[in-house]
Amino acid sequence: MEAVIFIALAVLTVIPLMRMLPLFDLNPYWALVVIIPLGLIVLLWVMAGRIDRLKGRMEGRSE
């Protein structure tokens, strides 16, 4: 039963990340890293390090 819960939570985490990662110039398949323990934390740190790229794109849209 624990495996089913783990798979469900992994899917619910991977799908939104696959849509968000291209905004940070990362391959969407890096979202599969969240299956590894602590993978989500590492991925969030990488995304936080690239937040300037996202801000630049958002500013470009408002002009």
C-alpha cells in the first residue's frame, strides 16, 4: 500500500514540474529526479538559482 501512495505522490509532483522546468531552461525530464530521496530539494535549489531567467522572461512579456 505504501508503494501505491509513493507512486501517486510522485506522479502528482512530477507532472507540474515537467511543465515548470522549461521556464528555467531545464529539460523537463529532470522532474524524474524527485523519485530519488532528496531529489526534489536539489531540484528546487537549482530552480532557485535560475530564478533570474524566469524574471527576465516575465519582464519581457510586460513590455
